[in-house]
Amino acid sequence: MIVFLCSKCGTTITPELAELAAVPDVSDNEHDRDKETRRAPSSVPRGHYVIDPEPWGPLYAVQDDQETPKPANARGPVVSHGEVFVISAGTRHTVLVHPDDAADLQPLPNGENSRGCCGPTGDEGLNRACTCGAPVATLAADCFGPYELHLDPVRTYAFSQ
Ligand SMILES: [Zn+2]
Ligand SMILES: [Zn+2]
């Protein structure tokens, strides 16, 4: 079992979590979404974590193949900036957890990086802070794309008891 803590202040961010064997796919079935919040079911069940090998969030690079673009983030939609399709060249090895397993994290001041339709898209960069104020994670919780929290692999650390 692993606990995740804030690298800046050492505060515990999650309860004890067990590692999943594989990164879960994101459901693209509209019927799975919550009728009120429009969120998908959380990618990761409560009490678990998994390390995402794919890059997540900014910076973004222009995709080589503009004819058949891939999603900007492996777990999200196709995105164009201006007229060109982009792909994440962001942080690899973020730690995916159920958002309710890091319930003390707070939005950044002025909703920084939390733009979205029904919730933050999570593709703008870190948008959730530790109680000490240090940005440590990115919440994705919009009416398209996944519902999951990405803990930054540098701004948080794992401790096994
Ligand atoms: Zn902290
Ligand atoms: Zn929406």
C-alpha cells in the first residue's frame, strides 16, 4: 500500500492506495455519464492508483500528421490550437487516482487552469493545490473526456509504510 504526500510540505494527500495492474481506458459511452454532473465514472476506483505512462497536459506540440490527428492527450479529445492539431508533450508518469481519494485538494486562486464546460477539462496544466498552496495535481472533470485526478510525479511523492 502506498500513500501520496505533498513534496513541498509533506502533508498526506491520499489514504493508503493499492496499485492497479493496468491503466483503465476512458469510457466513451454517453450513458455512463452522471445525469447531473455530466462526468464519466471515475477512471480509477476508490482506494487505487495507477501510473499513466503517457504525457498529460501542456506543453503541446504540433502533430506530425495533420490529416488524421490523434487526441491531444491520450485520454482526451482531439484538440486544435488555431488551425493546427496539437499533441501533449507534457508530464509523463502522472499518478491517476479517484478525485475523492484526494478530497482536501483545492482549486487554484481565480480558477486557474480550471476552464471547461461542466467542469475543468484538465488539459491546461496543474489546477489543484495542496492545503499549503502548492499546485500538485490536475483534475479532469468535464462533460467530455475522463473523470480523474493526475498527481504530478515531482510535486507529490509516494511513501510505502
Ligand atoms: Zn503541501
Ligand atoms: Zn458540459
